[in-house]
Amino acid sequence: MDRLANTVRPYAWGSTTAIPALTGTEPTGEPQAEMWLGAHPGAPSHIDRGAGEQPLSAVIDAAPETELGAPAVAKFGPRLPFLLKILAAGAPLSLQVHPDLAQAKEGYENEERRGIPVDAPHRNYKDANHKPELICALTPFDGFCGFRPPAESADLLAGLDVDSVKPYVDILRAHPEEAALREVLTAVLSADPAGMKDTVTEAAAAAGRIGGAYAPYATLAHHYPGDPGVIAAMLLNHVQLQPGEALFLGAGIPHAYLSGLGVEIMANSDNVLRCGLTPKHVDVPELLRVVRFEATEPGVLRPEADPDGEELYETPIDEFRLSRYVRPEDAGPLPLPSGTAQILLCTAGTPRAGELALKPGQSVFVPAGETVTLTGAGTVFRATVVA
């Protein structure tokens, strides 16, 4: 078992205070958006087994079956198939979708054939993997997830009383669900930039005056003035998670995070197709190929504890499995299952993982086959795979 040293990514949308408040450290004044826990090549965690710090990715590369377990290596290859994060949104993130596995492979191979450098700003596919995600709230957490029924979006847009959005209202009310959502999103993202900027400005002013359910869109426009993603977001479900609640984000589901602190886990991929709320590249044709144009319920997850106290967040994929233990003061020692690698993350209290004492924000890597016992009071998230 190894204590992890993790990297904090300073993306501009990050909160300046949320991660320091969790970890009990002084804010730097700079945004602290994500703390990465795992072996992603972009910012791998480091461990020290007595010969100095090494990237966890290098340790796994040297002995994958020992570190990950033979079943996991047989199923996912010789790498940790998930990335765990602490995510702190102080401003809205980009509106985005992720491809499924077949789309990711096709898109990656296509861009490789075309010779597009993997770090090119207009490149869509950094790898050939899909990127399902799960976000679990540590504080109240605000976001958008999945399309609303078109009639609800029509009513929301109509309430702005802005002439330039009325054609979208008519389409949403007159066409079948899939066609309506596709046509409106296509129109919004393909609109003349100058005209769309005026539309967003008018819509944001109206949203600010009306307030209530319209307030989030005024906030989006404040951060991204003139961005078509402000109108696109009005097609989506607005979701407010309470601490302990979670959302699973599968392929093709448009989503964006607005604010809050959470634990996020995802398949080990960088494939993102953006719909707006960003200065970065938006590839409209490729986006339209990937988006699932169907109204969906957000599906807020509320786990229940098993007899051992493990609260599992059920998802339909195998690359990651996230659960948590909320341990009271009188909790006895609890051996955790072994067999595959796991990362344990403390978010509250002062529990111990074996001999290692944990504070909020601290984490450990447990190799496959090594048994670890939790003791003490606190909240511990457990990330592993279904092998």
C-alpha cells in the first residue's frame, strides 16, 4: 500500500478555495480545478517505495499483473483503466459530450490517417477509448445533463420573449423529439456568430430580469458572453445534486458542470467533443455524429449501504467501480476486498487504511492481492474495476 502524491490542475474554471478547504491548506489565489489520482500520463500520481518518488504509471508498467491483477490486465490491458479526481468548479465548464467506444476508435483512426497531430487544437480524438464518467457531490453541485423533453425546452425559450429564439420554439413544438432536438442544436451551433452573439445577449438580459429557473443561463452568459452554448444549455436538464448524490454520464449525453466540489471517476481517456461555453474548437459535424438526440432523465444516483457499510454507485460499465464508506466513531475494523488494484480517497474525518493515517484529500494506492483494513471514523471513497 502506497500513499499517493497527486497533481492539482490549475484550469481557469477551477475554484480558488474548495480544494484548499477540503485539504486544510492555504489558498494560493490561483484556481485549483482538479486533483488527479491515478496513472494517467498527463499527470500521474507518484509513490515512494523506498527508492524515491516514481510515477504510478511507471510502477504499473514495470509489473502490471502484480500491481493491477491478472484479471484486470486480461480485460483492460496493462494499465490502470480509470482516473479518479477531486473536481472543484468555481465557474462553468464547457458543454460537452463523449463518444462511445466504437466512435472513439473510428474517430481516432481517422485523425491518425489524416496526420493531425495529437496535440493540435482542432484534434477531437486523443486516444481510441471511450470516456464514461461519474460525478459524486461533496457539496451542493450544479450542472446540466441530458436533453429535456422538447416541449419543456420550448416553454423555457418562449419565456424569454426574445424574437430571435422564437424559430427554435416553433421547431421544438412542431417536430418529433429526435428531429426537433437535432435541428435546433444544429441551428444554434451553425448560426452566424454575430447574430448569435446578439441573441445570447438579449436572452441573457431577459434571464437576468426573470431570475428563478432562468438564473443559471444569465450566469453562463456572464462567463461566456455571446457563446451559443448558452442557448444550447436551455435544451438540457438542470440538475442540482446534494452531497452524496451522483450522476453517471454515458456516451453521447451532453453535459456541463456549473459549480461545486465532487469526486469524479472516468475511463482513462481524453476524448471530448465540445458544444459550447468554451473558446476551444467546436467540430459541429463530428459533434452531431456523436450526440444522442433523445430526452433523458438525469438519473440521480443515491446509493444504499450493504451489510459491510459499502455504498456503491451502480454504473453499466466495467472500467471503474466507485463506492464509499461513511464510518461512524464506533465502527470496527473492516477488511476491504482484494484482487484488483484500488485507490482509497479520504474526504472527511481521520480514518486509517492499514497503518496509514488519512486526512481529507489524502489517498493511497493498494496493489492487487494486498489486503487493506479500514479503521477509524470518516468518509473513504474506494475506486477499483469490475474484472
